[in-house]
Amino acid sequence: MDYQGTIRFTLLSQSNDEVTSKMPVEKGILNPFGIVNAGAIIWFADVTASVLLLENSNPQEGMKGFPLAININANLIGNAKSGNFFATSTYVKKGRTVSVVHTVVTDEKQNIIADVTTNHVLTQ
């Protein structure tokens, strides 16, 4: 069997302390039950947190200082079959080497989909 999917997101707002993004619920991220795959939700939270940590820099392959996730704690609370998910990432701790980010993923009705905390180390 061959499985294929596409995940996409749009950056909605970005400041030094918070990033908000949107991910459409589309066929390419649905599991066989017709709801969003847990991996897609975690990916969405992680990439939103990474945008916060990148602080307006343009990521490039092999760049120094990329915020590599070293720990992800995800509480998957809800799900959906359609619409959009929104993620908001804020700092728990902004460090020189290791930073901790809290991300909440919600649906269009502001129901919590996931509560995710990620630890990131800046690559050298």
C-alpha cells in the first residue's frame, strides 16, 4: 500500500513573544477514521513553535541556530473532520541554548485540540 499526504499552514501573526498560524483540515492529513492524524497535529504545533524561535529569520537547510526539537509533550484533547486548526505558540523559557515553548491548537470554535510543550536546542 502507498500512502501520501500533504500538510500546509499559514502564518497569521508573529511577534517576539507569540506566533499564530492556521492549518486547513484537508484530505491529505486525515486518518482512516476521517479525522486529523495525530502526527499532523503535533507537526503543526512544532513548526509554529519553530517559527517563534526563529525570530523572523529565514530558515535554510543546514543553517546554524535552527531550533531543533529535543522533547515534545503533546496532550491530544480533540479533533475534527473539516475546517481549520489554529496554533498559538508562546515562550515558557527563552534560553541561550535551550528554550521551552507552549503551543495550544484549537479549532474554529476555539475548542482545544492539543496542548503541546516543546523543548528546543539551537544547533551549532
